[in-house]
Amino acid sequence: MTELAPQETKQILKKFSRKRGNLIPILQKVQGRLGYLPREAMLEIAEFLNIPDIDVYSVVTFYNQFRLTPPGRHSIRVCLGTACHMKGGYITLDAWKRRLAIGRGETTPDREFDLDTVACVGCCTMAPVTVVDDKPQGKVEPTKVDGILLAFEWERGKKTKEGQ
Amino acid sequence: MKIAEMPAIASAFREIKSRAEAHWRELWDSGQPVIMISTATCGRAAGALEVLQTLRGEVKKQNLNCPVIEVGCMGHCYAEPMVIIYKPGYPAICYAHVNPVIAERLVKEFILGDDPCLEFVFGALEENDLVPSLADFPRANYEKKVILKNCGQIDPTEIDHYLANGGYASLAKALQVPAEEIVDEVRRSELRGRGGAGFPTGQKWEICRQAPGKPKYAICNGDEGDPGAFMDRAIMESDPHSVIEGMIIAGYAIGARYGYIYVRAEYPLAVERVQVALRQARKLNLLGKSILDSDFSFDIRLFQGSGAFVCGEETALIASLEGKPGIPYHRPPYPAVKGLYGKPTLFNNVKTLAYIRHIINHGAEWFASIGTERSKGTAVFALAGKVVNTGLAEVPMGTTLRQVIFDVGSGIPGGKRFKAVQIGGPSGGCLPESALDLPIDFDSLSDAGAMMGSGGMVVLDEDDCMVEISRYFLEFTQRESCGKCTPCRLGTKQMLEALDDIVLGQGRIEYLNTLSELAEEVKAGSLCGLGKTAPNPVLTTLRYFRDEYEAHIKEGRCPALMCRELIAYYILPEKCERSCDACVGTCTVEAITPDKKRIKVIDQEKCVKCGTCLDACPPQYNAVIKLSPPSEVPK
């Protein structure tokens, strides 16, 4: 991925003008394509906008949305909004940590899953919520965590079978 | 407001409107039933997309011709996924908790057959002799829908639906009136900003209008960062054009050329729907150069936030739009005078802008007739937490907290006792039972130590620990503090450490005074709203629930049985049923085993205190309990 980063980034940059105000939209587009923001991409962007490298880095590290490491194939985002927290979102987060054996902000060694938290996705009525691959799922308690993981495993098993 | 009819604008709008109306009528005049399904984020979390797929599949399979339309959120989030069926000869019937199986039956039995499946009915949209209507719900006595009226009734991705329901008429009207009269109308309506601060909107518009400098900007603040609030999300997802229309009118009134709608990154569906709406408006010349053939040009771009709570603060939001870290700067000069790129910039909240079209349409006097002396109009609340009817509620200002929670929200589920309501998000406070009869408006709650804020309301019951909730909010604000002001950066950190100790049972009684002192210092020494209000949850819980803090510190006990370090799960041997293994099977860490008599025992060393066993234990046994402090567990 890192070898391709400069070209991919250049492709995206073609659609933007060299205005500083475009920095965040550019970063969002690049992350959308690459999944994260490798150093090579950030350098490319800094050069394009004619701003110091450190300015790009400071924006990337300021906002929660940007990541500096590659994501897993599936993303797990545990909502920790007020309602989710009070209905046991932290217990759900613990269950994910236990099952995936990774911490908040980490990726499993096989790059299957990455785990993170999100401040609030606004479906407080379905608390506790976990966003699995962009799809918010309501009432995710520890047993449902196991269910979701089982579904992924089953899916994977099916694919391997088809492959054979 | 006197309209000096401008024939060009009026005729341009008439043409757009009549085409939209024809399109809308086509939907209803075909004689076909129409199926609508709520697919806003709350519906999707409940499984609305699967239901939608089933409905579409079934309609196709049965060779039916009836349209299946995606609409927004009606505010009854507790009843999602919701489906509305309009069938000629029947009232419009709303079904709740629809799953794919029910969806299939609805198509087969109601659309194809003639059985309206009364067992799944939630309510009818209008009065009729067949089923009770939503107007018969007790909450209907308190609700007054103004900006939520279209939500869940129209397809947010179809500009024609909006136009056919009176949309953009206010814009056409406004463009035929001098800008200063629009500002005056908004000023006389006494509309106050719905973002939380409650600054008079008309006055802000006037300041921005008078401010020298070009181009001017209008910004819609959709960075709804308060955890537990989702009013703006619902409006942007369900009725995006109402926000856009309000924004164009605002732009016209202050003489702006460009606008930005700033939406949180966590709201991908809102981003998508606003994006679509902007494109459609541009296509019909409601946006862009010479809007409706007038000499007013205005264009709006959508800007996606990147996950920083502090960007809800207007100066931080400006920094973010300029491509910098979202760090607030000193005011004055206020953005209305000197904002984005140093130009006059108008900031309005999503809801504030959604009111504009109604004010222009019905007049300032109509708006000012709703609400209280100093807070006019309605207020939109997001009800969440331990309340039966979670969702959105729009009520006139001055409605009491008790009415909102117990009459609109139907009270606390499971026969539990109400403990507190957390209002206004991380900047607000926790109010106890004694404050429930306060009418809610911008000013009334401040004496009690809270604020109305943007409208997030999280209800807490006897199982919720007040120390834990204040720790939660502080953890949030501490993490989201941008770090510019020392009292906020370090003060919240110190406060959080004290609270962390208390919930672990390691607190000391002098911490309580330290907390109050630090709270005052953080408030006094911070530049922006985040720091100024961050200590509020701690201050209000200390004020109303001091005994809970003391129980944690002095007895190592959590009265609400919530703080995990201070509780233990225990299975009562006399209640445990020998033939039942429900808890053993659900325990996520295999900490429960039967003893010789087949009575289940929890291994306290292995237990992670997730509470799954308590949920799994059948109600007729109810053998699992929580004990605090953990030393209460019999050896």
C-alpha cells in the first residue's frame, strides 16, 4: 500500500485547488481511498498545498477521524455516547477487547479487525450501539459481540469453501 | 411583511412548484397503495434496511406496482423500524417494530389482501373509525410539531416532495422583500439560537448585515457533538431542504455570497442526504447564480467535520474550515464581524435555520405567540437513556421536564425509580426529582445549575451512578479539550483523576472540596464554551447527589450498584434452580459452574462483571444479584 500511496494521493489531488482550506477534505478523500494516512501521502499533500509538513501532521493528529496506521478488514466502532455508556457501552467495549485480544485503537495481528470507540453516532435510542463496518447495530451486549464475530467467521468459512 | 411582487421570481417559482406538485400527485392519484419506511440512522440501527429489502423483494415477487419510499425519522425511535402504509379506502396506518417476517405479511395480507394486520398497528396518521390514531397518544397533548412536521412524511432525497409540501415558498417570498425587512421579521419573532447559547437570531443577523467586508459567509453548524443528542442529525437526514431553505434566506438577509454546512463525520447518512439535497436545489436554480431569476446569488458547500467535539465552538469551526487544527480563539471580534478568512460570518444551528421558513411563512407574531415570555417557539429534545419512549419530541418552550419525561416519554421502564435527568450534554448538568417541575426554556434551568443546551436529554434511573456519570462526562471533555487554555487542559485532567479514584473506591473525602475548587477555576480560566461548562456535570452531581460520592469514599459502596470495582455478582443459592443452566451458557468468560448440588456459583476471580448472567436468569428465579461492596459476598 505504501508504495502506491504517492500515486493514489496525486490522483486525488488533481481534483482540488491548492487552497489551505482544502486540507481536511483532501485528507478525508485520501484516507477514504487508502484506509489511513501514510507518511508518503502526507508529504505529498504538504507539497501540493505548499505548507510545512508539520502542519499536515498537526491537523491529522488533532482530529479523531484520521489514522496513521492501516485499518483492519472490518472496523469495529463502539459508541460511547451518554446513553450507550449508561446502558453498558463500556462493558461491550470490554467484550470486544477480550474477544479480539486487542485494545482501543489497535488492529488484530491478522489485520481482520480494528477496534476503536466513537463519541456518539446519534442512535442513542438503540443503546448500546456498535458500528460494524459502517453499519450501526443496536443493543450490542457481550453475547451479541460473540454473535457478530461468529457471523464473520461463518462468512469466512463459506468463502474458503467456495475458493476450494 | 409587504411583498412587492416581482413577477420574474414569482413565475419562476410557480413553474418549479407546479411541476413538483404534479410529480407528488402522480404518487397518490395512481390508486396504488404507497409504502413508506423510516430509514434514518436510528431506523437502520434497528434493522430498517433489511425490512426495506424484504418489502421491495415482496412487492416485486407479487408483481405489485406500489412504490416503496424511504422517509426520515418520525421521532418515535423506540418503535423502529417503522412502516407506514397508505392504501386507498383505509387511513394511513403506521406499523412499529417491523421485521422482515412482518413486512412480508403486510405486503401479502394488507396490500394484496384486505387485512390491515391490526396486531402490528402502531397508530393511524389521521382520525378514523378503524384504529387509534397517533393524535390519541397522550403525548400528542404536549407536542407541537413545527420543524419536525415533515420528518418521516416525505422522501428527503426528493426535492419535489418538499416543494409540494410548501417548501421553498418562504424563499420565493423572502426574495421579493428587501433584506432588512427579513432581518426585522426574524428579530420580531424573538427566535433565539438553538445551538445552546440562545443568542437572539435577529440581532446576530443584523450585526452581520451591518458588518463591513465582502464576501460574507453563512455557516450552518451541524457539528452536533454532544453525546446523547441527535436532533440535528434527524433533521438533516429527514428534511434537509428545510435547513437549506433557511440558510439561503439567511444568506439573502445578511448579503452573503457563500455558505457552508458543517456536518459531523460521525453522521455519514446526514452528509449523503444534505449532499443530494444541495445538488437538487442547484439544479432547480434555488441555489447558485441568480436564484429564481433574482439578482441574489448564493451557493452552499458541505464540509465534513473530522471528529473533534471542540469544533462545535464557532471559532474552532472556522479554524477547521481554514484547514487548521480546531483550536478556538478569543472573541470579540465575534465571527459575525470578523470570521472565516477574516470576513463577516454568520453562524446558525441546524434547528435555528429550520425555523426560518416557518417564520417567514406564518409571520413573526405567530412564532412569538408560542412559548414563554423570554423564549419563543418550540424546543426539540432528544430523549434517551432510561425512558420508555426514546426518540425526538418537539414541545412548546415552557413545557416542564416532568411533562417531557413522563407524559411524552412515558416515564421510566421496568417500574424503576427516576433518579435524575442529564440535560444539555457535557456542558449541562444532572437535575434531580425536585427540579422536574421547572418549565424548560433558555433561562429557567440555569439557577438549578444546568442549561437547556441544544436539547439532549438523558434520563437516569436508580441503577445509574451519579459519580460515574460525572466521571464519564469529564473523561469526554478532558479528552476533547484542545489544550489551548491551561486550566481546561490540566484542570479537567486533575478532576478526572480524582473521580477515577472515587469510582475505584480509592477516593478521599477531601477530594470533594478539591473538585469544587478546581471546577470553579476551570470555568473561570477557559476561553471557550467547552472549558467554561465542562465542570457543570460534576458541580450539579456534587450539589444534588453528594451522599453518593460519600458512600463511594467512606464505605467503598456504590449505591446504584454500577461502579464495577465496587460491586460483585452473586447467585443466591436458595433461589437458584437446579435444572436451569441459563447463566452457565451465557457467561462470556466461563466463570459460572454448578456445584455438587447443581447450584450455580460465580468464580469471583474470573468474573468480568458484564451482567450477562443477571439478564439471563429467568424472572421466575431471579437468583442473580449485585452486591456492594464486594466484600458482602458470603465466603
